[in-house]
Amino acid sequence: MQNVRNILIFIFLFAGFAARSQDETVIQNYISTYKDIAIAEMQRTGVPAAIKLAQGIHETMAGTSDLVIKSNNHFGIKCKDTWKGESVFHDDDLKGECFRKYNSPADSYRDHSDFLKGSPRYAPLFKLDPLNYSAWAYGLKKAGYATNPRYPEIIIKLIEDYHLQDYTLIAMGKGPVKDEILAQKTDEKKETGTTAAVAAVVRTEEPVKAALPATRAVTKDPEYPLEEFKINETRVIYAKEGVSFLSIAQQYNIPLARIFEFNDMKEREVLEKDQLVYLQRKRKTGNNEFHIVRPEETLYDIAQAEAIRIESLLEYNQLQQDMRPAVGDRLYLRAKAPARPELAKNKNETDSDAVAYAGNMKGIMTASLPATPNSTKEIIEYTVHPQETIYSISKKYNVKIDDLVQWNQLNSYDLKTGQQLKIYK
């Protein structure tokens, strides 16, 4: 009888462990799938990527809930009086409540950002430090986002358990976080983990001769809807190369001359590249306070991306049409800049010339070339473990994230379980 009892206990324990492992895999898959959208949305609107991912995980049971499956609604946003799109009915606080339905998860992520950014009751959140995820979590609850009294604790735990803060840092273009409390929490979680680190130290007498090419800035173009949408409260479409301007004018019943006027361009027959095409005059001020110049962006590209008139962009930043701001410059979109931004050295300025995007939520990831390891260095061959990030590994070995990227010729900050890294100590 005792043996039977022991066997049953073992079965229950094993089943519990298997369920937890399955949950871990589902959550990690969710993060991997939607992290890039969360990063892009933070850069666009300022909603911290860590908060957005944690909310998405919680609201959708990591993408498995009935609501998200039938509506692509990742944040449990209800219809409200202002919603004009499709909807579904789902039992929540009340039976058969109306929820917004989206064509894609990306549409849901964008609407969630706009929902928070556009509502006065959430305005205090955008005055908070984006790295202060605790304040954001409690602020969401205070503003009435959720009825669950434990909502802030749930969001905070997800952020800390899955190191979601790393994606906020990436969106801000920052290296290791300087908040000692967060760093201590991260280190403690690694030290108390059940999986031991596997690292073999290889001593080398010869200088390291491997080429270390300059790391290029990691950028991602935004994903735009297929149908008409709005940027900065301005009607716009994303049209493909080769589409005729006349067909756009006819489809949207707008005089052809107006299309060129709205988009600050000379008359031409077809689109020469994929781009945003505005269907009404752009605004004199931007929706965001600033724009950080990305590699290869021109003033025209920025005016189109931010839905701001080119003359306003030039005036605010004391620029002329033929000038080209340097990569990493902060351009003002709502008020006059205190000084003209730094200009690019030449038109062939490369990503490696980019300056850090620190402290700005419109930033992108950049990395500078670290010092080449010399013959006195030790090479640590390191194997990446589940849930580890480039940030946690950099803290563990007290090295810079940019150096890890450079030594291993990484194209991004994303790591995979089992991946081999070289660390020079």
C-alpha cells in the first residue's frame, strides 16, 4: 500500500513538473513571437516593451486563450463606444461582453499602444520612468485597466521571471541597466536557479587573430496595415513600389495634385519604392516629442514616418532641405530645438558611426567596436541556458553587452538555448 502511495505521489509530482515545463515553453514561445512588435511599439509610443509583453502573456494565457484565438485581441480591450471595427462576444466580468477583433496580432499591439497613449486617464503613466515597471504596473491598476486586485503583482512577476525588462532596454538602445536593485534581483535569480552554468576556460598563448567586424545597428521597419490607417491622426496607406499615383487618387476620391501636395513630392507616375502615402495634409506638430535618426533616414523619410509637414520639421530643428542629420540625432517634433542637431559627416556615413540612442524611447539598438582581445586574455566557452539573456550573461561575467555582440559577431541581442558564446576575460 505504501508503494502504491509513493507511486501516486511521484506521478502527481511529475505531472506538475511537466505542466510547469509546458507552461514555460508556451510563454517563451509567446515572447519570442511578439518581442519585436513590443520593441517597435515602445519606440513608436513609449509604452514599455516589458509591460506590453507581460500584459499580453497574462491577458491571453500566453497566446492560448479562447478570446485571442477568435479575435487576435492580446490585451482584453473591450469595444467601448468609440470602436468602429469588428467585434466578438466573450464572457468576462459579465456574460457576453463585447471585445475588439483585429485582423492580426500586430494590429492588436498597435491599438493597445494607441488606447493607452490616447486616453487621459493613462496620461500619468507616460510621465513615469519607462524602466520603472513596478510603477507602470500599479499605475495601470489605479487607472482602471484591470479589476483583479493582484494585477500589478502578476505583471511584475512575469517581467522579473522572464527578464522582460531586457526588451525595454533594447527599445531604448541601452546597454546593461543601471538600476542596482534590478541588477541585484537578476543576479539573485541566476544564483538560485536549478540549472548550473556550463563554462569551460580555455587558456590561449597566441594572440586572438579572428576578425571582429564592426557591429551594425539593428533596426526593424514598422509593420503597417494593408488597409487605410492613421499616423498622428492623419489618414495614410502603405503602398507598394510600382503602384500608380493616379490609381490611389481614384480609389480614395482625392485629386491627384493633392496626393503629391500631401506627401511633399513632385509629380510622378508611379511609386519608386514601398512607402507611406498620406491621404490628407500632415500635421504641423508630431505625435511624439522627438525622433531619433535611424541609419540611412533622410529628413523626408522622417517627415513621412512621423506624419509631420517637412517645413515644420525643418523649422523646429533649424535645418535646410538639403541637410542630413547624423544617425542618432534627436530631432524635435513639437517645439523648437535649442540648437541645430549634428549633421552627418557625409552621405556615406555608416551604421558604425551611429551614436548611442540612450534615454530616448524612439531609440534603436546600436553597438560600438570594443577593444580587440589580446594574448593575455582567457577565452571562456559558454553555453546559453534556458531563459538566459545577453544582459544576464554580461552581468554574470562583468563584461559589456556590446563586447559580447562583437566577440561573437551577433546580428542582434537575441540568444537561443544551447548557443555557444566566446567570452574574453
